[in-house]
Amino acid sequence: MEFLLDPNVWLAFVMLAALEVVLGIDNIIFISIMVGRLPAHQRDNGRALGLGFAMVTRLLLLFFLSRVMGLTDDIFTLAGNGFSGRDLVLLIGGLFLLYKASQEIFLEVEDRNQHKSPPADALKATSGKLFWGTIGQIAIVDIVFSLDSVITAVGMVDQLGVMIAAVIFSVIVMLIAAKPIGEFVERHPSVKVLALAFLVMIGMALTAEAFDMHIPKGFLYAAMAFSLVVEALNLRARSNRQRAARAMEKSG
């Protein structure tokens, strides 16, 4: 237990946990949007299962570190570009994110007014299939985000125990943050479209990285932060206009 008294261990834990939380933002966005498609009574379970898969996937990858690090070795070469197991996972995950986010944007922007709620009996009959289908899609994306997260963790910390503790802590933080983020996104359609646009950007970055074109995540997060600030100002302006309109109606 002496290692618990080592300040370097605690510093490594804090840095890695903070990094894991930041790297988990895209995971939270995806889970929040996918869970938003579920009936209200299934959303909490879907959120918990989705983040549970994220934690289990990360821990399994940590326990098989030698295999994970072996994924960085090239398997084959195509047009002068080497592809490793990690590259293939990133490519498949990036393309899946591009497809899924684009589909959700279409449903949100083009199909929202045309979409009609199915009858209650039909909804009940298909709710189980929808639930597990959603969990399956979340699990696929969890693998992609977990692989990137674990490889980053290995580059920062040597102690397996510190990595495990940081991963568990980050998933707990994600679990606490996922519900309010999801509810906020659902209440504001423009924020939801913005979040989906983030996923498109992340999908493009993952696909580019599979071809050894690295895009620093700092640039992606800076773009996200700037867009969120602009959207927050828009929401504030919209709220002020609505309050002013209600005040005029009362005075009139």
C-alpha cells in the first residue's frame, strides 16, 4: 500500500483521469443521441448499459495490453500506406460514425415533420428490438473510442492499477454527466444537430487517422468549444426574445 503515499502516483491518476474524461466527451455525445431515440422509460437503462460497455471494453483492453499494442503493427500495405489492426478499427468506426451521424441529421432536419409516432401496440412490440439494437450500436462505437483511449493511457502511465482506477473514475463521471447532457440535447433541437455535426467531424478524424493523417484532438475540441459558445449565445438570445414577447402579450 506504500504506492498510495507516492505523490507521483496520485499526479498520474489525476492527469490520466482528466484526460479520460475529456476523451470520453465524444462517447457521451454519441450515447446521449442514440439513447434519445429510445422510449423515455428505457433511456436510463440504455445510458447505464452503454457506459457500462464503455468501461468493460476499456478494462478488457487494459488487461490485454500486449495484444493492444500489437495492433499498431502493420498487417498489410495498400498503395504505399501500411494498415495495422488499430487502423482498421479506426476506419470501420469512423465510417460507421459518419453514416450514423449523417442518418440522424437527416432524421432530425428533413424527416422530423414527416415522422409520425407508431401506434402504442406497435411501439411496445418493437421496443425490445430497438433497445438492443441501440445498445449494439453503442457497443461498436465504444470499442473504437476505448481503443484510442487505452493507447493514450499507455503512453502516459506505466502502472496498470492507476490506468484501471482512472478509467473507472472517468466512466463514473461520464455516467453522472450523460443524463443531464442527453436531456439538454433533447430539449434543444439545434444543439442536437450541432452534436451530430461534432460526430461527423470525429468520424472524419478517425477515418483520416486510419490513413496516418493525424488531426490533433485539441483542434477538434477547440472547434467544438467555439461552436458551443456561439450556440449558447443563440439560446440566450432566443430565450430573451421569448420573454420579451410574453411580456408584450401580458401588457397588451
